[in-house]
Amino acid sequence: MTITSSGVRGRTDLCTAIENELSGLIGKRASAATAYGPDFARLWALAGRNVLGGKFVRPLLLMETYDALSQRHQQYDSADSRQRETAISIAAAIELLHYAFLLHDDVIDGDLVRRGHPNLIGSLLAEASATVRTDGRVSADGTDGVRGTRSGSSLHWAQTGGILMGDMLLAATHQSFARADLPHQLRLRLLDLLEHTINETVAGEQLDVGLGDGVIAPDLQTILVMCGYKTATYTFELPLRAAATLAGADFAVENSLATAGRHLGLAFQLQDDLLSTFGDPRRHGKDPFSDLREGKETAIIAHARTTHAWPDIEPFFGMPELSVGEGEHVRRHLSDCGAEAFVQGLIEEQMHAFNSQLTTTIPASVRNVLLDLAGQLEGRQS
């Protein structure tokens, strides 16, 4: 779906409003953080830089859906204007939630980079390592003669910062929901949605780690459930349900939106796995073999395990030192055994289910928002 010039202006205005709200949320906390010293304040400075540099996929989905539903249900007046401001604050809070999950995910995965740039943990590590080098000596017992730091302590410091910043952002998200200028029952409904989302996302993260560590059997159904919990719930279902709730839409509409969002979320994650394994790293900016080196259990690998090619793939799967030549060998086998085509088929199934859901109780104005989003996802290369 082509976005008109007015649509572009509307999205630009929304991004500006969301960014302003986020700047206020982070700026207030960054200012308060100075009372606890420069290291604590530095966490908020780094977090603000990373949060404000995002694509705002989730808050834009919430606001565009809210606006589409509101035009159908309401005549605008000053009260509606105030409620729209409240919707923007909830949308911004969901972006904080997104970044909190990313921080914890980076700690779990040991990642120091996102999209080719140091993440918060990578930045803290670089700063701590530079401080240790500047301050000087390492004594015979392996400690820094000036600061008393041990080998590996800079990474521990940086990852601790990631965990703590993630915790603070979760608290900030809850505060935004709890203080929203809304009727009591509506506020409780949003808080219930937030709790449900956090529960499912954490459950998905646990499944992901269990699959990667071999604690949980890597069957296809479990992998798809994990993708739904970890990606679809907070990226698509939460913004869509929150928008419907804030706009006063029927519960049937909310459920239809959530179902459509779950199908779109699964398609999104499956496509992400395909891009990570078969995509052009110059476009997506990731290590082309990171999933293979990590031993990440995806639908691609689940299918490959059922084919004759698995004995040729298994010795290299999860090999941290996997070379470029070995990675290309594995990728070739994954394609030849039908794993790539199989996952493309799964994506098509999810998109078919998504399109079918659009013909239910979802209003035409919201249908256009979702079709636009689906078009962006289908054509993405990163």
C-alpha cells in the first residue's frame, strides 16, 4: 500500500509527538538520576540516546490504529484531544517497554552491538575498559593497581548496567500506565494488558533460552509458540489491544485485531529468521552466520532436523568459531534440503490467516493501517 503525502506528514507528526513524550519521560528521570552520581546518570543518558533512535514501530501502530478507530467512534472535542494525548503517553511507554526487553535480551545473549553500533552494554564496556587502561597498573594478583578491578569486571559492570536499566524502564513503563489520565476501570484494563504482555514475553524468553541450551526439545510447535510469546505479543497485540481499549472499541473488534496481530507477528519473526540466515548482511547489518554460531533454534533448523541433510549441518550448528566457508556450506544445505522454502511457506500461511482476519469485525479504516504495516514487513530487507 502506497503512503500518500498526507500520510507521510501524519506519521512524521506522530513520530515527533512520541519523541517529545519519550524525551520528557527520560529527561525527568535523567535529571533525578544526577543525585545518585555520574555513573547512575550515565545509564539514563545512554538509554535516552538509544530509545530516541528507534523506528517507533509499536507506538506508531498504536496511534494510527487509535486514530482510525476514534474517527469511527467519536466526534472530536477537547476531551477527545486530552484522551489522544493520553494515548500518546501510553504509546511512548510501550517504546520504553520495548527497550527494556532489548536490554535484558542483550544481557542474556551476550550482545554488545545492535544494528552495527554499540548497544548500552557495549558503550558501558568501552568506557569502563578505557578507564581501567587510563588508570594504569595491573598487579600480580590480576587486579588493577589503582581501581582494584579484576579481569572481566568491565563486562560484568556493563551487563549489570543493562539489567538495572532494563529494570528501571520496566518500572517507568508501569508508572506511565498507572498514572494515565483515564477512568479507573480503563486504567485497570490497560494495566492488565501490560501484565499479560510482560508475562508472555518473559515466558517466550525463557523458552528461547531453554531451546538454545538444549533444556527444551526443539520441535517446530514449541518454536512457533516461543515466537508468538516473544515477538507477536508485545510488538503487535499489545499496541492493537491498547488502541482498541483507549478508543472504546467493541471487545470483538479488539479480539479480531489481536488475532490479526498475532499472525502478523509470527510472520515478522519467521521473516527475521530467514533474513538472518539467507539475507544480505549489507542490507540487514547483522553477522550473516550469527544464528548458526549461536545455535539458535528456529523454524529453519527445526525443518532441517527432519531431512537427510541434517548430518551434514549438525557438526557446524552452534560452532562459535564457524568460518565463512563453513557458514556458506551450512546455508547451502539449508536451502537445498527445503528449509528455506518451508519457512517461506509458513510465512505465507500466517499472512493468509492475517488477511482472512481482516474480513471479520475490523473496520475498514483500521484495515488500511494493518495492510500498510503488512506491506512494510513484506518488503523489508533489514
